[in-house]
Amino acid sequence: MMNAQTTKIALLLAASAVTMALTGCGGSDGNDGNPGEPGGEPAPAIQILNFTFDKSVITNGVPSVEFTVTNENDLPVVGLQKMRFAAAQLIPQGATGAGNASQWQYFGDETCDVAATCPGTFVDQKNGHYSYTFNMNLTANAKITYNDQLAQRVLIRAYNTPLPDGTQVPNSNAFVDFTADTGAAPTYSRKIVATESCNTCHQDLANVKHGGAYSDVNYCATCHTAGKVGVGKEFNVLVHAKHKDLTLGSLESCQSCHAANDAAPDWGNWSRIPTAATCGSCHSTVDFAAGKGHSQQLDNSNCIACHNSDWTAELHTGKTADKKAVIAQLGMQATLVGQTDDTAVLTVSILDKDGNAIDAATVQDKIKRLETVTNVGPNFPIMGYNKSPGSGAAKIAKDLVKDGALQAGVTLVDGKLVFTTPALPFGTGDTDTAFTFIGLEMCSTGTSLTACTVDSATTSMKAELAFGTKSGNAPSMRHVNSVNFSTCQGCHSDTFEIHKGHHSGFVMTEQVSHAKDANGKAIVGVDGCVACHTPDGTYASGANKGAFEMKLHVIHGEQGVIKECTQCHNDFNLDAFKVKGALATSAGKYTTPITATCTSCHAPESIGHGLENMGAIVNGDYVQANQAAQSETCFYCHKPTPTDHTQVKM
């Protein structure tokens, strides 16, 4: 096999043959031998392709590259079958006109298929070393004038074509920037965003477009350039246009993508080199040439005169900085105590930036809304968003303060806000525990808290989560080892104001934590969300699959960003299903819990076997589905994990 380990006998025979050959030879033919590194036996398995460029030059207009390919264990990869090689050059900043950004010019590409055709000369040294000499001559390009003084780039796309022995290889990208004559690193570049930044949300950039072919943002930026793609598809325009309308907190700051990184030495270009094309891709209502929405600018020569780097950076990151400063000023601490008459007393303290309780009256006029939502049974809430068919009760939603005023039934006691809930459907076990999710929205201007007016701007603050029991025993709490909110923050940012507008907005921090990881670090869970996202659904009573177990799958699936379980899940807590009943999957209709969760991503007909044969009830009535909730046999065969949710036990 091409990529299997060679037996010791074969190695000994080969060594003997070489020894005999050397004994019978003398002198030298004067030519360099084939590269000998990395040497050793070839990789028997390949998860990652690592490329190292050994030599890159352009001779008389013809590019050539020599490179080494190893796997994740630094073993040589032998027998790659199909690659695409592309060539480009970089026009420096200002070379095409004052104020213009640097720009890639894409000469073209050649696809080399060892089993079919190869335009250029491809050599596999059979030891992990490869070389490719292009067929194209850059000087013959009719649209682009080749300039050997400019930075040059060769890109490689390695296809996932199996090796001759059947070993699978992944789609992979690599590139090298060099000077044409010596192959030395160029003195300037255009590496503005690191792939790592993209993968914060996308996990693997390859999943975004083109069937998994391109995993490096530099490939995107080199190909999506003027002359290669249509107007509006240039990368600096396309990428902003695609992201600007997404309601992700992380996109409020340009530095979520344009962040300092060794892989992006030019990350500061976003504020340093303003151009009409780049700025207009976000500020799409502005027509610079016509003078609409901005003073008329026929070119980029005067942009930097007003939009200097510091001012641009401050303008585009200030909103996030101000929000963080406001959020840091106040916190909350709450207690919930069940009473013998089935009510519960909720007490909320306002904390200063150092965590000390203050008199709520001193900031009351600055509170836009202090909202509470109370439910019973953290692991499987029994109060619906609307009245549950089971308990006959709906969650208790109560504003303690609104527009600076205490609401009915709320009192200030020793500087703390106190509210007694109506009677709750307490029971035994999990239903001995009530829990309250609390949001706080403050009126603010810049970094200051201000007295609320009709048109005040507001900032959502750190949410709080309180538990209490009727029995006085320790409360039960929902698991938080499946999704950690830090995963959510990767896309949504650490100032993400969940549901702001309809609600006060909930900023999830360590303030809601009630568990720690193996390193003693507080886990920020998302369990407070089930106060509203109940098994009975939300406002549509199941028509929008509002139960927490389903809603996150549905909403993220619609966005098309989440494609792998591992993007959100660090674990699957399958034992959690042991305490779940049915979930509302249609208006007034219920489905057994495992099936309901799975079908929030997968259409029932796509699963491949009759769900009812596995004990499932799909869109049945409430009683029927709940009676069957613990009769599903899915996990007899299936053993899903975040890395492989299709895994089975056989």
C-alpha cells in the first residue's frame, strides 16, 4: 500500500540492495539527489495535512513550488492524487491611486489530477516531498501585467481524493507569499483577518461555501478579487455585506474579526485604510460618488484626511466598550423562599461594582425594567408559558420595577426589592424547587447610568437566577454540562443581551452560575432560559417548537451558521432525558422527548426507521405522549456524542 508502514524484512532487503549498489559505484554525476527529509515511514492515517514550502520562485514568468506534506503526527504523506495550484500577485497600497487599498490580482489556476491530466509538471518524491511547475506563463496573461517586483502568492487546494491504497485525506488549503527571484518573504502583505477569527463562529470555515473545499480565509481573499469575480463579490465587499445584517453582538465591534493575531499582521488595515468600497459594504445606504449620505468622494484620496485610524477605531468599537463599562457598574443577588401556603418570597438586592449591596432606592429612577420569571421544576418545568395542560398553571412573569417606578405588590425592605408570588404548584422531587430568572435593564448614556425618560437609551445588565424550595431542603438544579454559555459568547459576544426588547435583556455571566468545572471555574449555564422556554412551548404553545430542548436547534438551523453539534455542545447529557416528559411540537400536540429533540434538527421522515416502532409518539395528545415519554428505545442502539451524533452501539 502507498501509505502503509513498510515491513522490517522489506526495509532490510532494500537496505541490502542499496549497499550492494553503492559498493559497485564510484565517483559522482554532479547532480543533487532527491530531498531526503522528512524521511521515515509514511503516515498510516491522515486527519490533517500540514504543508511546509521549501522553495518558491518564478523563472521567466513560470511559477514553481517545492513543498513538504506531513500529517498531524509529523509523518510524511505520500501519494497525494489531486491538487489545484493558483497564482496571484499583490498590488501595494496606493499603487493604483492615492488612498486605494492593496489588492490581489489572480492570474489563474491549474488542477493536477495524477490519475487523469496535469497541465504542469507535478513530482511526488515518495517521501513527503512534492514539487509543481506551472504550465501557465504569467507574462502571457492578457488582463494582468506581471511584475516581478511585487509580492507573489501560490495557493494549493489539496482535494480529498483517497490515496492509491484507499487512505482518506481531508480537503486542505495552503499558500506561500514570496518574492519572484529569490523566494524570500515579501516586505508587505495583505493578511487582514485570521481564519481563527472566522472559526470562532463557523467552527470550520470550509463548511460555509464551496462544498468544504476552502478552509483558509486567505484563499477566499485571493480568489474573490476584482477581475476574478463580479462587482460586489470582491472579498472586502462580500464579507461585510453578508455579515452586517446578522443580529450578533460580536459584530457590533469590527475587532471581533479584525483582531491582533500572528496570522493576520495587517489586521489594523480596517481602520487605517478606509475606502469607499469597503465602508460602503456596511454603510450600504451611502453613495459616495453621488454624494448621497456623505460628501461627494469620486475616489479614495481624501478618505484618510477625515477618517484617521484612531477616530475610525473609536467610532466602530466605542459602542461595545461603553456597554461593558455600564454592565460592570451593577449586579444583583436574589433569594427565593417557598412558603407553607405554596407562595414564594423573592428578594432582590442591587449590588455595586464591588459586589456590595446598595439601597435599590438610590438607583430606582435609572431602572427601565427589572423583570422576573418564576417556574417550578428546573429539570422539567411544570408551569407553561401559557397554562400547561398538566399543572393548569402558567409561569409567573412579574416586573418589580418599570420606568423607574415600583410595581404593584412590590415593596422596598431594607433597600431590597421584595415580592411574594401567587401560589405555585409545588410537589415532591424536582417540583419541590421553584426558580426565578431575573433581568435588569438600566437607562444609560455613554458609560453613565441616567434617570429614565421616554426616549432613554438602555443597557441590559447581568442576569440573576435564584432557587428555592417549599420543604426547606436543598434545591434541585438543571444540568449545565451540555452547553456552556462561553460557547454562545464566541458568536454573540460577552455583552449579548438575550431577548432585549421583548424582555429586559439577559446578559449571562458568572452571576447566574451554580456549578463549577473540573478546574474550579464557574460554569455559566443557560438553564435560566427554561423559565419561559417550557416543555409546553412558549407563546405559540408548541407551534414554533419553543421548548428549550428544541428552540436553540431550530433558530440556529435557520441561520445556517451552526452545522456541527460541537459548535455549541461540549457534552450530551443523555441522562437528562430520564426526567423529561413530552414536549410540545405543534400547537396543542406533543412528542416524546428524545424524538422531539432529534426532530428539531432532522425531519422525522429523514431518520430512516419508523419512530413509532421505537416507542415514540409524534404529535400526539398530551396524555398519550407523556405516558410514553420514558418508553422510547432510541438509546438502546444510538449512542450520540457531540463529535458523532449518529454513533450507534453495534
